[in-house]
Amino acid sequence: MSIDLEALRARFGGDNERVIHDRDFARVASRLFDPKGTRVAPFAGMPTLLDAPHRTVDWNAPDLSGLDVALLGVPMDLGVTNRNGSRFGPRALRTIERVGPYNHVLKTMPTMDLAVADVGDVPFRSRFDLETSHRDIEATIAAIVAAGVVPLSVGGDHSISLPILRALGRERPVAMIHIDAHCDTSGPFDGCKFHHGGPFRQAVLDGVLDPERTIQIGIRGSSEYLWEFSAASGMTVIHAERVPELGIARIVEMARRTVGDAPVYLSFDIDSLDPAFAPGTGTPEIGGLTSREAQAILRGLAGIRIVGGDLVEVAPQYDATTNTAHAGAQMLFEILSLVPFSPARAAPQP
């Protein structure tokens, strides 16, 4: 193959040095760069989740008008069973630069194709009381849902998913795609059933989560004996060791078939990733998903009726390289990237 160097120089050199010829790429660049060819530095300005605009909300009289998606911090880790620290997860994700804004696989710029804002954190009344914190989360999510806005939450420990599901599933139980090392369907620990190891058991028993339309992906570790509820209730469970055998395309097919056209909650625990990719978490388990596998699964879900989601269990004090927070921010971006393709955008929220 011979290269026509003069033709390349004519097309990309001289006065054309800043011209982007591909129509889709030019559309992306036109939204990011000013006429002088400059864009805001990724390390400048106030840090927000996915660099989305910040929106101050008075939670006593919340105004969420005009939003499609609310990115919400949930800095609470009172439900942990092992190492704490995921209360710092939202702050850690807000410091991450260079995630998005363009998803080259799904060809969307979700923070620009949608009206997205970082609406701050849940206004907790107590930093000590788990059940009170759960009520605060439920009330905050309920306000977001009532405004017709999709909530995407950043925890915090995985117990935050229970009050979120209670708000989303008030009218009817929702389906769920759950990517995690653990099923989180165990019974009480130390007399408490609201810990991060059992939110989805309680959500089913509360009637807000449909177990037959729930799939759990990446499950592994030494606590299998605690999770019989998953199979007994009708959940589909894909253990991590089966991922190479099944392949990503098959797993995506199973997930899409399981949830069907139901409203779907997508819950992503960062410990679903192998500790080689995400060591900064409270309950790391070797043998997990690679970051590329997780991205491929999420991207394959475009078109599901997503009505909410979360990214949980980033604990930055165990994250010396910030790789875990970076992976968490990327997975949050992948979840957000599904929203433009959701039929739920044109339908009433549950």
C-alpha cells in the first residue's frame, strides 16, 4: 500500500490542521472546543461526578426541573461487614479526570445528549444511624423519581441499594442487573438485616424487586453458603468462573432476556472487578471480571429500560494508585451512557 503523502498534507496540514473530517467526530469536537481550538482543562474547575454541571438542590423543596439524570453522592458506609471507608467513594469519583464525555462504542455523549447534573449528596440527618440513613436515601431518591428524573447514585456501601429500590419499586417491583462479587442476599448479621450483604433479599421480601427478572453477574468468593435466597427466589446467577466459558455475548443475551422490557435497576459493585483492577474496596475477591469485560457487558445492555442505577463500594484509602476510583468513574459513565437508548425516557417512571 503506497501512501499519497501530498494528499495527506493537503487534507490535514496547513490551514486544515484543525479540521476534523469525520462527521460524527466533528460533532463531538464542536461541543468540546471553542472557536480557538481550546477546551477546558480536565483538572480545572470544581470537581463533579463525570464533570457534569453542579446543581444545588434544596431538598426541603427540591427543584429538579429540566433534568433527565441526577448524579447523586451517597456517602454512607454504616452497613459494611468488613473494611469501611466507602463513605469517601463519591468524593473519590469526583476527583477523577478524563472519563468521557464521548462513548466511542455507543457513539453518545451522555452528559451533553442528556440534561445531566451532579445534585450533590443525600442530606443525611445522622452519620451514626443506619436505618435513619436508609430513610433519608429513600426520601431523596423518591423526590428524584417523582420529578421524572433517572437517579444514578454513587456510594457508599451496597446497603444503599435497598432504600433506592424501595423508592423505585413503590408502584411495582423492578427488574435488576446486578454486577458484583457477592449476591448480597444473605440474612441478618449481628441482629441487623440492613447491612450491605443482604439488600436484595430484603428488596424482594419488601415487594420492590422482581427476583425472576434479576440477574447477578460475577459472583464468587467464600460466602456462597449465605446466598441460597438468590436461587430459591428465582434469580439468575452467573458465577465468575463461568464468564470465560459463557463469553460476554452470551452473558449479555442472558441479561437482556432476563429483564425483558421491564423497568431495570442496574447495580454495579466495584468489587465485581478483580482486585488487580480495583483493589480499593472493602471486600475484595480474586478471580473477578476484568475492566474490559465489565465495560463490554455494560455496553451490550444498550436499549434496556433503565430507570436507575448505582456504583458502590469504592473505598479510596485502600486505593494507592487511584485505579479503583478511575474504574468506578468509568463504570458510572458506561451506565449513564445507557440512558439515551432507554425506552423509559419516553415512558412514565415507575
